[in-house]
Amino acid sequence: MDFLLEPFRYEFFSRAVVVGMMAGLLCGVMGVYITTRRMSYIAHGLSHAILGGAVLSYVLGLNFYIGSGIWGFGAALLIQYLTSRKIYSDAAIGIVTTASFALGVAVISTYRKFSQNFEAALFGNVLGIGPTDLWIVTGVTVALLGLIFVFYRPLLFWCFDREVAQVHGVPVFAMDTLFALMLAALLVATLQVLGVTLIISAVVIPASISRLLSDRFGYMMVISGTVGAAIAFVGIYLSYYFDIASGASVVLLSTLVFGIVLSWTRFQRRKKRYISPFHPERPL
């Protein structure tokens, strides 16, 4: 028992678990919107765009969250602007995110000395999170969940059918901008936990698991958030013993859980379709 509880003797680990679970909850809840709207590409691209802000923050000596946050919000707004100028959304995403990512790579090739904090932005290192990171992630989690609660119905209309939402008076462009900014805030807040290269999996996989288990949107959000938080807890716990990056541990575990749930749901569907020849309800 002492061996199992050993990690919780360290303050940094307890802090890491709390931050990781909040990140998993937030990624899971917002992931339902992202997968339903088929916005996985913009989430993936925006996470790479924020890399440019992370690099410049380090070079200029700015706070990671301030620099990355400003850059992420700017990238999200620029994508929305280009889309409104008759540029296809996938093209706008490609232009903004690849340019930002290329800028980050260019700066990296010039300034070759980077701290462990920057490496965490690439691959995730939740065990290195400090008290300030805890408060920032907590604030972002509360703010985003509050916005989802307040704008639940408009976002629901916007998520499924933009044309119908517009007919019912939902400001579609405003919802586009609001969700893009929420997505940028989510990515910036969780980069330290999962890293640029792995964060999209934490957004998509719990939401995909919830879709396999339920067809009701509200239930999907609850299931996805719960699964995301639980997987983050177990993944971080295992990363301590296996001495691997927290982001990799969380993503590998979530992929394993997705495979198990997919197999189980397929088995259940086959079981329901099968009717024994001796079953009294079998049609003649």
C-alpha cells in the first residue's frame, strides 16, 4: 500500500494530478463540440500555431501563458477573419498555423538554448507544474465551463446546423469567434500537461469514447469530461512509475481505453442482433 501511495507524498505530484484532471475534464467537454463540428483539424493546427507564441515568449523573456495566450488568440481571430473573406476554412487554418509553426522552427534554429519549460510545451511535463500553473489552469477551467453553461443552447444549435441556428436568431459568426477563443484558451492552458504534439488526442479520444456510449449530447459531455479526467489521473500516476512524459502516458492510455470501448460496443451490437433459433420471439 505504501508503494502505491508513494507519489502522493510529494507536493508536486499532487499538484500535477489536480492540474491533469482539470485539463482532462476540460479537453473532454470541449472535445464533444470539436468532434461534432468536425473541427479536429483546427484544434490540431491551432495547437501547432501556439508553438510560435511559446518560442517567442521564451526568447523575449515573457511569461509563457501571456505570450502563448496572446499569440493563440491572435491566430484564432486571424483564421476567423480569413474565413469571413471567402477563404475556405481549411485553407485559412493551413495558412495561419503553418506560418506560425514555421516561425517557431526558424527561431528554434537560431536560438538553440531552451529551458525545460519549453520542452514541456512540446511533449508535456505535468510533474514540473508550479503553483502559478495550478491557479491559471483552474481559472481557465472555471471560465470555460462557465461559458459553456451560459451559452449551452446557442452553442448546441451552432454545433449541429449553422443555417438552422441562424434562422433561430443565433449569432453564428459570434459563436464562431467565441468558440475559437475558447479553443485557444484551452490549448494554451493545457500545453504544459500534454504538449503541442499530443494535445489533440486528449481532445478527440474521450469525445469519441463518449460518442460510442451515448447519442445524447448532454450525456456525451458528461461522459467525455469524466473519462478525460479519469484517464488523466491514471495516466499521470503511471507516468511517475514508468518515468515517461505525462502527455505520452495519458494519450497511450486513452487510446487503449478507446480500443476497449470500441470492441465492447461492437460486441454488444452483435449480441443484440443475434437471436437464438430457440428464442420465442424469433420470426418464423
